[in-house]
Amino acid sequence: MRKSIAAILMILFAFQTSALCGLGKRATMYVGGTVTSIPEKTEGVSSTASESEFIFQYKGGKLAIPYNKIETLEYGQHAGRRVGLAIVVAWPLLFSKKRRHYLTVGFLDSEGKKQAAVFELGKEVTRTTLASLEARTGKKVEYEDEEARKAGNK
């Protein structure tokens, strides 16, 4: 009986840990910016497959930014300890860091007004997104610091 309860608790903690760890490896989240049609912290998928526009597809719609309207690309990271999660779920998480990958896109809207959109990129899409945006826009990504440059160019 005790083994069954222990096994169930371990499974629950494993699922809870993965659910609370944050953004998926291939997902993208609109964190905020001047685009008011998308609520902050909206998760979706970004794509640079189109030859004419960067697309952020989310439940309920999409944001398409033409490459020729993009003026700036900035990339930075935020590393934080998972203290709250570690206290609740498992103390080993206290010793791990979660890096968040942020892309800020400065662009002109259809009326010629300056806009900005900040996206959090999943770990597996960060490098390809940055490289594709540089190639398609002709703009260089500006890195927040040397640590961000290393992570973005691996």
C-alpha cells in the first residue's frame, strides 16, 4: 500500500513539475508591447517560414509582421531560480536555473506608426528564429549582453 501511494505521489510530482516549468521548448509567448489586439502572456507558435512576414499564431488569431517593416531586433535572456517551484515540488529544482529567451521586434504598422512586440521564445526555436529573422530582414540582432550573444549563436 505504501509503495502504491509513493508511486502515485511521484507521478503526480513529475506531471506537476513539467506543467509548472514554463513555456514549451517550441512555443512562443507574446509577453507584451504596443500590440493591443493580443493579450499579454498569450502563448502560440512563431514562424519565419513565410518569405514575406514573421508570423505569431495564437488561439484566436495571428500577428503578421512584414519583414520589410521590421526596424530592430533585440535579444536578451533572463535567468532566474525556480524557488517557488522548488519549495513546493522538489528541492533539487532549487539548484537549477531557467533561462528565458526574449526577442523584441520593433516595426512599423500599416499606418507607419512605430510598434514593439516582446516575445518569449522556447529553447528549441530561439537560434533558428534569430538567424532566420536576420536573413529575411537584413537587420542584425542586437544582443543585450555577451551571455545573450553566446546563447543566441550556439
